[in-house]
Amino acid sequence: MDTETALILPHPRQISRQPGEFDLNTDGFIHLASPKPASLWQIATMLREKIRLHSQHEWTIRAGVETGCIQLTIDNTALAKPEAYSLSIKPEGIKLVGSDSASVFYGCQTLCQLLRQFDSNLPCFEIEDWPDFSVRGYMLDISRDRVPKMETLFSLVDRLAEWKINHLQLYTEHTFAYTGYEIVWQHASPMIGEEILALDAYCRDRYIELVPNQASFGHMDRWLKHTPFKHLAESTNGWEFRGTQFSNPFTLNPLHPGSLELISGLYQDLLPHFSSQLFNVNADEAFDLGQGASQQAVMERGKAAVYFEYLHKLNELVQSQGRRMLYWGDFYWEHPQSKSMHPSDATVLEWGYEAGHDFAAHTSRLAEAEIPFYVCPGTSAWNSFLGRTENMLANITNAAENGLQYGAIGLLNTGWGDNGSLEYLPVSYLGIAFGAACSWCLESALEFPLTDALSYHAFSDPAGEAGQIIYDLGNAYLLSKPLVGNSVAPFWSLIESMMVGWRSAEVDVESFKKSMDYVNDLSARWNQVSLNRPNSALIQDEIANNIAMWRHACRCGIAFEQAPDGDPVWRKLTDELQAITSEHQRLWLARNRPGGLEDSAAQLSCRLIDYQHKW
């Protein structure tokens, strides 16, 4: 490894190589140079474990008299920026100074990444570092349909903490075990209160704020489909969105007192399990508002007035629980007249997941109105099998640039699970990593070798192949036409039977063939990758099955364009999809709970009926 190059993720704002090396192959001291050394104890124990892993030597932690070769210090006068740290590695020792304990923790994450890269002989570096955004977040969808096991969540938190993320949300519709509402969550393998408490403590120890999240207006179909709640639906006789008719109840009726009563009970049950003072009520995509029970009120007072009247009531509930409300801002920018209706103490989540999303117009308007906001891009992994690399890079960069320019509080990167979470977690690592890098320091994020750092710090591949292959797989969508928003064309070739009428992609056969050839070459490279991780076999199988989904989806689209009934290809597609679905079930259970698996697998197996009709 080139000792002039430090693969640190996120890459530091200022870093310079200095002469010499520091040798960890000895028993030494980690000195806690702080008036309150207890505040650094847990950070020091974590660092000692990493040193033991890379040097096989035992370092002693001590306070008081300075005798250590590694010194951890808190000094809020020496560093002008919040969450800033300085890390000096010299032949005679290491000195890490942070403006607070969180800053020392971030500096230790940098040091640990250097240990991973260089083992016990650390090149000397001088590093000065601090973040662009005070809130650097990630949101994981645990409702469509994947609820991770606790060990999966703990592992994810460790990764986020290493990449200096300090805010985590778990998007929830029906996957918390609310007392008395078993009918809603009984088949979902939900999170229980004890698990939230444990995860909250685990996050706190790693300087991550676990922020509660619960759908509270739209996206309530998992509740409203059940008889005890149907009367609370906005639309019970169907509704329309962008020219398509839907039959399922989706949004709460904001005028029915029972809606607020239900939500109030959910908040009272959920929120005591979280130490965070923030709460995301979502309140987005109330698509059918005004098409059912609230139609008359909307006609008389306007949709914005009805929406924000309900939002203010949600805010009162949130305040009564001692929290501050976050909500998705789509309704705000769809209704320009709503500027004066925004709850004054709430924070808008300005979201958009396409490269060209108009963050500039939306954030400038929020800044002008003096409304606090986060910018919220996405990993672009959902509805894709393999990701959308170029879109993700442009989308997150766009969000970060405009968030910085117009004063966003934070950047909340999102990982949604639309249509069954058919992409596996490692497909999202690239987007999570780039979001972490841009939220910490946009300037350095745009200049350092992202794929090399990803290979080291996500896949443990010192050869540096894995990150580049994941990056390249995520660009397969550029070859498959047409390009469709928030998804990829092959996805809908395979899944469209579950979403009749909502989206239709006319297949460009030649582009699908080119895309398959491109992915075939990358698949061969992926099969040769050697990962040095405890779960390396799982990761390799996950990416392999997502590749299989992509290739099958392309074959599916081509067959529906070209193959007549009775063609042998239909039987071949049947056998292939059955194997992919079986493997999906196995891989799902490796990281996730069984609840939701049936719904996710159905997204794939539903197409089998079409195949069987063809042969």
C-alpha cells in the first residue's frame, strides 16, 4: 500500500503526510488527558480493541500523569469549529485533540481506519478536520418489507459511526409492536420496545441519535386495510393519482377525531423508548387527500389549509411528548401559499431522489422563509436491483451543495424499500458512504478515491476491486432504456405485474441486451473478488443474486417483446426465477426477520404465473 495515500472515509478536510512512522508493536499507554477522563473511557476501550486486533499488543488506559504514547484530549478552546478534531501521528507518539467527546470519537474513527489500512506501522500524518453539517443522517426503511435482525442493526450502526454519521431513523409504518394493535403487526416481525431501548443505548455510545419515525397521515394502508381502522380512511371507494386508479385506503381522514386519537396513542406508546428529542411524523404523500371524506372541506378551504390544520394537530401531540417535529416537505413546496401555515417550531425534510431534483429552488425558498430544514437525497438503490450510481452521486452532491449554500441544518440520506426491498444491504453501501462523505466535507468527498475507500472500509478488500465493481454494477441502468425516474426499466419488466397501471416501461430490446453483456462481465469479476470479512460469503452471494435478478429481468423484458407462446424460453425463465426466489428467501433470513419475506418474495414469484401461461 502506498503510504502517501490515506484511504479515510469520510476523507479529512486537511491531511498531510509527515516523515516517519509510529510503531504500535509494543505495550503502551492510552492516556486520557481530560479533567473528566470518564467521558473518554469508552472511546479509549474501543481504540484499545482495534490496536489489539492490528498489533496483538495490549495497551493500558490511564489518566492522571501523562505517560502514554497515545494521548486523547478534550480542548474546546484549541479548536474553533464544532465537532472538530486534530490528529497528529509522529514517530514518538499520537496526539488526538477534540473539541468534545464526540470529536475525540470521530478522530478515533479516523485513526482506526488508518490501522485497518496500515496495520501496526502507521505512517505519520497531520490531520485537521470538522464537519460541514451538524446533522449527518441516514434513514433506513424497515416497513417495505424488511425488518432487520438486531445484529444487522448493530452492525449497521457500527458502520455509520465509523463514517461519522450522527443521526439514524428507521422508517416505520406498522413495524413497531404497538400495544393492543396486534392485528396490524402480527405477521411483520416488528421491533419491540426492549429492542428500541437497546438500539438507542447502542447508538448513544457511538454518538448517534436514534430518532423515532412513524407514518402519521399518508402511507397508512397497512393500518387502514383492517376492519377496526377502515372508517378512519380518507378514501374507502378508491382514489386516483397521476391518471391511475387505486382501491386500497391509503391516507388518514384528517377531519375524523378518531384519526388523531389513533395517532396520539401510537406516539404515547412509541416515543418513551427513544432518548432523542426529535420525531419524524413523515406526513408525506397524502395522495388521496380531498378525494374522499375531506372533499368538501378541501373544496371550501383549499387542500393546503386542510393539510396544515392536521399537521398543526400532529405538532401539538409531538410537543406534548416533549419532542420537536420533523416532516417531509413535499406538500410544502407543492402548495406555495403554505408558507405561513408551517408550524413555527418544526423542521422540514426537503427530499428528492433524482439527479435533477430542484434543491436550489426549494432550499432557497425555505431559507427565505426562515424555516429550518434538512436536505434529503437517497442511495438510489431501491427499485433497481444493483443501484443507480451516476444518479446517486449527482443527487447527493446536489443536495449537499444547496444545503450548504442555503443553511440546511443537516443532510439526511435515505434508503427506501419500495416494492419489497429486493436489493440487499451491500448494494446500498456505496450510497451510504458517499452520503456520509458529502455530509462531513463536500469538498474532500468530491476529490478522493471513493471506490478504493469503499473496498477497504465496507468490503475489506485490500486489492481494491470490490468497490469499483459495485460502482460499475450501479451504472448498468444507463444502458437499459428507457431511463425511468426513481427506478430502472428492467425492474418494471419483472415486477410490473404487481403494479398494474402505475408504471409501464416500453422495453428497448437492444439496450437490454447490452446491459446484460455489461453485467455479465462484471459478474465474472465479482466472482474473483476475495473479501476478508466474517460474512464475506454472504456478501458475495447477495451481490450475485442481485446480478441474477438484473439479468433475469432483462431476459423477461426481451421475452415479452419477442418470444411467442410455447417458446422454450418461458420454461427456462420459470426455472430461473424459482431459483432466484428461493435464494432470495435464504439471503433475506441471513440478515432480516421472517416477517415481510412472503410479501417481498411475492414481488418476484408473481411473474411466474405469467410465464406459466406462456408455456
